[in-house]
Amino acid sequence: MNKNTLKIIGAMLYACEGTKARVDKRYNRLNYSIELTNSNPNIIKTFRIFLDKIIKIDKNRIKGQLFFYPDLSEKKLIKFWSKKSSIPISQFNKSICLKAKIGKFRANPLGTFKIRYSCKNDFLKIQQIIEDTWKGVRAAE
């Protein structure tokens, strides 16, 4: 995949699945965390490559977090998501064990994974790429 394609895919993944700037009520200021949560390993892997190759993040500051149900193996899932996301286990936040599944709902056996990275400049870089991508779409109409 060439860099321009990766740039567009990463930006659109974030536009659809990523967190938006929001007010942190504790400090009454905007929080510029880059967070993307998904249960699809391909989405997580692609977004991580986007962060590395396009945004050029500080790899030592990225965090991962697992959300899982009690009937799943936390240790196996952490190893799985560490490999898929290229985030060392030492950089994982505490896992969140969700309440038992209800009714006919069938949760993903891989759990759900969150990539978390905080840097205002990098957050704004992603926002600019998203805006430029939308401009390109409008120009193509």
C-alpha cells in the first residue's frame, strides 16, 4: 500500500471510529487524545501502521487497552492484541472485564481493543488530514 492510500485509510478510520476532541471536566480544557476502539484486528493493525508511518508518533507513548468478557482468556487476548497492534504488553493499560453477555448477544471472541495516544500536535495532524480528504471528495463531485 502506498503512503497516500495509507494516509486516506487511516484518516477515514479515525473519522469513523476515533474519539473526537472533548472537554476534560476535571481541568476544564480540551482533551486531544487519539483513541480508536475496535474488535477487528485488521482495523487496529492498519490504524497503528498509519500512526507510525504517517503521523510518526513516539512509539514509547502509545498505549493499548483490552475490553473482554469473563468467559474469555485475558492473557491470551493481551498476547493476541499486542502482536496485532505492535504495542508491547508493558504499554497496556489495565484491561476492562465487562459484565456477562445478555440474551442472544454474541460478543466477539477476540474482545475489543483500544489504541490510545496523547499528543495535541499529532491529534491536530490527523484532523487536518481528515479535512483535506473531505476537501478532495468535494472537489471530485
